[in-house]
Amino acid sequence: MKLEKEWDFKDENFGELLPYIQDDMITDINYNGSDVWVEHLQKGIYKAPVQLSPEFVSQFSIRIANVVSQQINKYNNVLEAETDTLRISIIHPSATNTGYSISIRKTPVVMRLSSQSMLETGYCSNEILDFLTNCVIGKMNIVFCGQPGAGKTELLKFLTQYIPREEKVMTIEDNLEIHYKDINPGANCVEMKVDEEFFSYTKAIKTALRQNPQWVLLSEARSAEVKYLLECFSTGLHGLTTLHTDDTRKIPDRIKNMMQDAYAASRLENDIYSFLNVGVLLRKRVSENQEVTRCIDQICLFDRVGEENIIQMVVEDGKVVSREMPVNVKRKFEHQGICAPFESALKI
């Protein structure tokens, strides 16, 4: 349920949660019935030194329900609400053994990454940054993978700056996190909002194809809708998406496992190698002093040549291990005038 920008919920209604709502370095706030846990971009996950009273938790839940004109009780035991920058999920105590459960995910309209910050923090090397920007300029279809919190969407958002403003982009999300129009002012973009009941991912992808875009950005590949995304790519559209896996070489199997049966999966395999071009793995690392950093760990290239499906690793453990390009990937670069993919991208 969407909360309007001007919603009747004042800052003080967040109570002791307000400082964490206002802290731009905090991405997630979770209450498990007794404790508040927050996720910080640099400090990781830690227990916040606050104690929420049962009265506050109940009142907070009822206020959120009132704002979206719903109820939260044993008959309606899950409440979902969102603003432009917050996604709130509440579970009623009747459905848990631990009391109310509250999850607040922050989706701010900010670009957290920049070329300078990526290089200064060890996020990636200069030539890896050049390669990724050239991949977008070269109109590659890219999958960003990693575990939750690795920063997949943030890298996707950063790279959208290299899509020409005049090329029509359609974003497909169930919860708006990319904020394409806000981070790329003046861009030619349509932001589609998926709803499980009325506007599914599959319907959104099929609709996007009829809207004549040059790019389709799917916030996360989760299920059989990825088949239709590959069909979009097969028509010459370009795209970016994310999925959960811990190795770029597992991307084809991860996608096949999204299919409903083995036959459908086997039929999809060749399309994966034919129409996906680049896989990027993000990692979140925790140092001895519990400081969290993120980095680009792997980049691989996919191709299908003749009857052979190819995975070419170009980055492993954050280092360039090969500059060899599969034939069709090389051809796509050359079509955009890119002869040296690891060099000379214009940084933003």
C-alpha cells in the first residue's frame, strides 16, 4: 500500500526510532519483539541502545495502518506500507511467538557511489571501473549478483549515469529503490510499479516490450519472469538486473532454477549464454574491527559460439585476470567504437 508524499505521520511518531530513520548511513531498522537491530553501511548490523515499550509498538503499528486505511489484527496479521523513501512491514503478534515484528527498509533518493569514492575506498580498481562503464556504453546486458546487503542496486544505480539521456528506459520494481528519474534528471524514463495481484513482473516485462524502450531495468530477477526478460534481450533491448548468488559462474544455474520444471530450464540455458553478456559479483567484507566495506569481487562474460556456451572470467578476487573477450562480447564493444574496454571511460 502506497503512502503519499504528504502523509499524516509526523517525525515524533517514530519515537526513539527517529535518529535511525534520519541517519543516512543506516539502511535497515528491525524490531523483533524485544530488541531493535539496525544495519549501518560501515558498522554492519548491531543492536541499537533503545528499548521500545509495548504501548509505543502497538500505537506505531496502528498509526501506520490508519495512514494506509488498513487494519492490523489477528485477521489482518501482515501490514505493508511504503513512502518514496521507506518500506515498512509489520507482523501482528497473533502470527508470531515473540510479539510485533517491524521491518523498516530505507530507500533514499541518493547516489551513494561515485568514481572517486569507489577508487579511494578500494571498491574497485581504475581499470575495473573503466570496464564496467564501457559495458554500459557498449550496451551490454548485465546481471549484478551477491548476497543481501552487498550493494547490487547501488552499483546498478551508479552505472545508469552512462545510459544516454535520450534512450528510453523502463524500470520494473515492486518496491521503488532505483529512483531513475531522480538520480538522472531529464532522462527518458518510465518507472513501473509491480503489484502481485494486479500487475505482475511477467505482465510488466511484456508491457515494457510494447512501449518501445531501449533499456529495461528489472530490480531483481526472482522467478520465471526472467524468461521474458531474456526474450526482451533477444529483440535487441538492453538491460540491467540483480539476483542473489555468491559466484558469477552460478548465474546460469541460478536462473535455470527459477523455472518451474527441468524441461523449461533446459530450453532456457542457451538463451542465457546468448543474451546475457556480463555478470558482476559484489561482496560485503567485515574487518577485524567490524568495519564493513564493499567491493567488486568478480566479473565474468557470457557467450554462445556455435554449440558452445562460454563463461570467461575477467576479474577474480577484485583483480583483472584476463582481458580476453568472447567473440560476440567483443563485437558488441566494437559496434559502439570501444576497442580497449579496460581503458578511457569518462568518470562521473
